[in-house]
Amino acid sequence: MLQILSIVAAAHLVYCPFTKVEESFNLQAMHDILYHRFNLSQYDHHEFPGVVPRTFIGPLFVSILASPAVFIFQILSLSKFWSQYIVRGTLALCVLVSFNILSKTLEKLFGQKWLQWFVAVTVTQSHFMFYLSRPLPNIFALPLVLLALNSWLKNENRNFILFSGAAIIIFRAELALFLGILLLYDLYHKRLSVKQLFQYGIPAGLGFLGMTVVIDSIFWNRPLWPEGEVLWFNTILNKSSEYGTSPFLWYFYSAIPRGMAASVFLLPLGLYLDERVRKIIVPAVLFVFLYSFLPHKELRFIIYVFPVLNIPVATACYRLWENRGKSLFQYLLSIGVLGHLVVNVMFTLLLLCISGTNYPGGTAISHLHRLARDEVHVNVHISNLAAQTGVSRFTQINDNWTYSKTENLLPGSQQMYEYTHIMQKPRANFHLT
């Protein structure tokens, strides 16, 4: 199972190797940890800190795992861009290992044949497989969320609180809604006592808070709790709304249908057929509903719920397929189940082709390296939009070139003439001059 998921995830990564502005901090952080190491003054975030500070713990963990492969690449003098594949692939592997652990628990609940449908549904859908290698804060939190769900299903209270606390305090504070609902469920049904909650929760919370404050204060060179500042900015100040708002039900009529594709039509049937899946899916739906009150919405904010939503879908597929021999009607329904996977694949390929065109900055810098590969004295200016759509420090592969992201340059100014090449967007697409 892990092999199939890895192959599909790798296909998404290879087809769309570049990243966007939301992924910039974590990607640049991994580059700097791997290539600048203890020379913190050379780190990108000092010059381009972003709107809010982010934690270095995720990039640090992934960089440690990826460092042996990156070290070999350095010895072999391979292009630094290969290291971008490595760190993104390492992040994807962290998610997939956690997903595999959760899947084994689900297999014990629903059976091996059910698991085959669960995997088939997951790999044919677009967004979960596309996002799991992307260095977003949500994806760094995703392995912890999957492990927390696994612990919740197995009624392992201590592990559930530990994984939940790490995900909430270090990476994404809004996960307190999702994982908090699971916690309230356990308290209400007496699967967890209040004494156990304080016994496990207080030390874990203080420990994770202390870890992120100490580590991130060192990297940012000031005392801070990154996720606390993010929570204040997004929720208390509601500044995230400045980056666009969507209607209240947008997650339900747009994000979830796109993420699940044709599988969304089988979700109600799975809920009807098996009572066990209802207790699993209700917290996920409540989380999406509560999170809908925040005006700024993006699909990645609810990426954690898609594995959960696929549980009733897999249940419907399994039941319809196992009953295919009972009547002509049920045989036709089983054919429809297979057909829905085909529709998922076609929709995924369509979205993947569209996504491949969304990184003009990355395409432009790759083209520039081919055009000017024999030039020696190259001083290239990377515009803000280019940096937001694919250009990263991993793509700055020529050590003899000078790369600049100086902002607010005036057209025709003397400073503009210092560059030998300029990456900009005059009208329709990126332009090299």
C-alpha cells in the first residue's frame, strides 16, 4: 500500500516540482538549514520574514532526515535543485508513513478488502496526493494529525494528547477545533477522564510550548511563539481576510467536492450502510463547519479531513462490490463504483495539468539557466511575483551568478541597469530581458 501511495505522490511532485508563496518560508528554511547550517545570518527569513513568523521545527526535522541524501548530492556536485525534490519527497514520506499507520488501524476495524478500496479512493483523488509533498504549515502538521486520529481510534489517550498538543502548539492552532472535538467526545463517553487530561495535557503542552519558544527564538533572534502570533493575526485580528474571503459554505460546496471528486456522491451511502463510520466522520464535519466562520478560506486549511471523509466512501465501495453477484442492479452499481475511480483519475489528471502551468517563476528561472549557462558574469533580478510562483533558493543553482530579490525598484532607475537579466511580468507572462 505504501508503495502505491509513494508512486502517485512522486508523480505529483515530479510534474509540479516548484512551489508558491505560501510554501516559501518552509522551503527556504530547509535550504538554509542544509546549506548554511549554523550561519544564521545568511538565512532568508531575516531579509524576507513574511507576514507572520513560522516555526523552524518542521523544516529542521525534515532537513535532518534529508541531510544524508543532500550531502551525497553535494559530494557529487549535482544541481542544488535536486535537493528540492529530496526535501519535498521526505516531507511526503513523513505523511505517508503516518497515513500507513492509520490505515493499519482502520484495516483492523473494517477489513483488508475494505482497506484496498480506501487506498484506491485516496490515490485517485487529486488534492490530498498533490498537497502531501508541499512544504505548507498544514502539511507539516498533517502527520501528527493522522497519528492523533490513529491513537484516538485505538483509545490510546496519552499518545492522542501528545500528538494533538504538538500539532496545535507548534504548527496549526486551529486544529484545536478538530482534535478538541475528539477530546470532548472521549470525555463525554468516559473514554478519557479529566484527571488523565490534566495528567497528560499540562506537561505535554508546557513541553511543546517551551520547545517551540526556545528553538524559534534562536532562529528568529527574538523571543516569540510563532503559532501564537499566527493565531493572533488570523483569528483575533482577522487579518487573514485581507487575502480574500469566501462564502460561509464554500468548504462544503467547493473545496470538499473538488478534493473528493466523484467519491463525494458515495459519502452519504457509506454513512447509511455502516454506523461505525458516523462517529468518525461527525467530528471532521463539525470541524469544517466551525472553521467556516473564518472568512478567509483555502482548501489546504481542511486537508486533514479528506482521509476521514474517504472512510464512508470506502465502505460504500466495499459493500457495493461485495454484493455485485446478488442481482443485475447490484452488478451495475458495482460497475459504477469502478467507474467513479476512473472519473477521479481523469479529474486528477486535468487538475494536475492545470497546476503545472501555475509556476511561471520556476519555469522562467529554469529557462534562464539553460539560455545563459555559458555566461559568467550574470546578475539576475527576481521580481516579487517570480519569487511567489516558483523561484526559491534551491533553484538558484549557479554559484557564480548573483541573484537579487531587491524590492520596489523603479523602472528606468540606475539600479535596474546593474542587472544583466531581469525576471518580470510585463503583461501576459514572465519575461526575461
